[in-house]
Amino acid sequence: MFEDSFALLEALTPKRIQLFREIYRSKPCSIRDLAELVERDVKNVWEDLRRLSEMDLVEFIPQGRVKKPVIKKQIIITT
């Protein structure tokens, strides 16, 4: 999907990295749960998660009426 690592880095905004880290750390049970953990609007979290999913980094596991975000591929992020 990304022709080079610079394209990947541009797509990984600080807020998307925060979501990725929080999924890894807290294992939230839903998108709404994740939004509460990072104190962001559910709609904005959903948009960022959708982008992470397009990058093949996150996937959603249906659990009843909710979708659980899980890490599909681990990446190393240094700051």
C-alpha cells in the first residue's frame, strides 16, 4: 500500500499513533470504549481507526452489536 516508509510516516499522525498505542496497551472492547480512553469524539476515533484499517494495521472483530478494534500488525514507533 505504501510505496515507501515516508508515505507510511505521513499517514501515521500523532492521534493515530495514540490510538494504536492505546489499543495495544488497554485492549478496549469497543470503538466507544477506545474513544473514552483517549478522551476523543467517537466519530473522529472511528475515522482514524478506519484509516489504520486501510493501512492494514488494525482490524475490527464483531462482538454482538459493537466492533472491537485489535492490532493486526505491530509496528515500531519511536519518538
